[in-house]
Amino acid sequence: MVEIRNLSAGYGKEKILHEIHFTAKNGRITTIIGKNGCGKSTLLKTISGILPASGGEILINGKQITGLTPTNRAKLAAYLSQGKNTPDITAGRMVLHGRFPYLSYPRKYKKYDYEAAEAAMAKMGISALSDKPVAELSGGTRQKVYIAMALAQCSPVILMDEPTSYLDIGQQMKFGRIVKELAGNGKTVVLVLHDLLFALKLSDCICVMENGKITMQDSPERILNSGIIKTLYGIEVKALDTPEGKQYYYEM
């Protein structure tokens, strides 16, 4: 569970987040939406501890993360950033990096580290690519390697910024099933997504950000019925009940 109280943060003298209150519960998928530049990525970086907070509190499973070492923070929350470098490394070794917080001196991977990495790669369907250089992979396949690295970290909280970038529609659906499974196993999943229809379909809770603040946090249905999406984006999203559940679409 992630609890944020009166959080402020930014870059140098530029304040991006303003007195944010936010909760993401265990066993649920919480998705943050909002226009470009509203502070979504900054919020995930601050939760993960990459960016220091200038005020307020961040608690993960009741533990205040301020003052924790990067290694101990990583044991609590795995973070997948939006923009990632492409290292000169194999896919298997990249996924193993997710186990780094658990390595003790001397820093050598143990059997259960390899098992965790292999399980994460199998979940993402990339086991056969273990010896393939990351730089030689397509954008979508590379993204699956990064997601597998986050899964291999085995943290109770998973933070992902635009995880479906480069994924085709089939891969997006598979990703949705994976995160639902993670939440079903008690993980706290926090996503930043630009795809509103996918966010509404996938999420248990939607957080709307505007100008560095959370303006609304509620169920997808209540978010949709509030009219805030049209106010924010200038578009109309409708819901249709089908035998397969609610389906969302843009009204042209």
C-alpha cells in the first residue's frame, strides 16, 4: 500500500507537485492520468525515492521511505521509468538487474535470483531471448524485457510509467492480464497511462492529475460519470455494457 500525505516535490527551485494526497491499495491497480506536464512521472519518481520530496510523507506498507537507502527502497517498490537507455547487455542479464537490491557482499547472484529472473521472463514470453543483446531487440520486445526486470524485483509495490509504450494491441492485452494477476496476488500496482480507454478498462482506481495536484481519485465508473475527462481533454468517453463486461469508446 502506498500512502502520500501533503507531498510536494520538484526539480531545483521549480515546484512540480503541490500538497498531494494519494492512496494506492494492496491488491488493486491504480492508474494516474492527466495531460502532458501535469506531474505524473514526477509523482512516480518521488514515490520511488529517485526524486527527493520537499515536503510531506510517503509511506509504503506503513513504512516511511524518507531516509531509507536506495537498496531498501527498491525492496519495497520496483520502478519502471518511461525513458530508458539501451545498455550493451543481454536480455537475461538485464532482467537479472531486478535482483540487485537483494545482493549481499560479494555481489553474486544466487540460485533464487536466477529463478526469479527466469520466472519473470517466462511470464513476459521472452525466455528464448535470454542471450540476445537488448540493443538488437525491437521496441516492443525491449519493453517486455524492462517489464520483466521490474517483475523480477519481487517488490510489494510496482510503479510503471507508460509501460505499454511500443506494445502492440495483443501485447497490451497480455500486459493487462499480467498486472491483474499481480494485483490479485496482493501487489500494489501504480501505473501512468495515456491510453484512457485502456486505463478505464484495466484499473480499479483512477487518479486525475492537473497542474501538479490530484484533483480526483475514484473508481473508473465514477471518474467517467463525473465529466472530468471531457473537462480535462475535451473529448467524450462512453461506456457500453456487454456480456464481456464494460467496454469504453470515444464518442466522435
